[in-house]
Amino acid sequence: MNGVHPVAMPYPCGGARNSYNGVETGPAIVSSEWVSSPGPYIRLYTYTSGTVSRATAADGSVGCTGTNNGIECTSCHDIHNSNQVQDMDLLRGKISGATGYICTECHNK
């Protein structure tokens, strides 16, 4: 995935089209291929009036807020190698799913 993994892109919370950082989810999105709300180790962000911040729902939980959610590099990677990092690729949190890939936190594949 070197050089081709998207960042600053919308995340389709609840399978709905979304916008983030001036980019909109395309009409051909297959919502069934996305987890409704990513696992707890994935960070989503909101982009409002030129400011990027962590997505926080009305109840204070972190994750899909329903609108204006996106994925950045730090959604999956922790460059400061904190105690949340579990492997050599600086991946945030534990690898999940039967396949053992962090990808399954967001993708139903």
C-alpha cells in the first residue's frame, strides 16, 4: 500500500455518505464494505471551519459522530510509539479480527 493508502478522506459512519476536508464520499460507495463505526483503537476526526479535531459524539464517546468524519494517518498509526502501539509498523492498538489485520477495524472484507 506504499504511496496509495488514502488519508484525509471521509469515513462513511453508519454506511452513510459523508464529507470531510472538502472531500465527499462518492455515490458508488458500497456501505456494506465498511464497519458502521470503527473499533475503539481507530481515531476518527472532524473538520470544521478549517480545524481538525478528534471526533466526539454528543454522549462524549469517541468515534463516528454522524457527520463530517474522516481518517488521517494517526487514525491507525501512533508515531510517538506509545504503549498503545502493538507492532513494528506503529499501528495503534491491538490487531483485530480473525484475520489478524487492523484493516478489519474499518473494513468488512
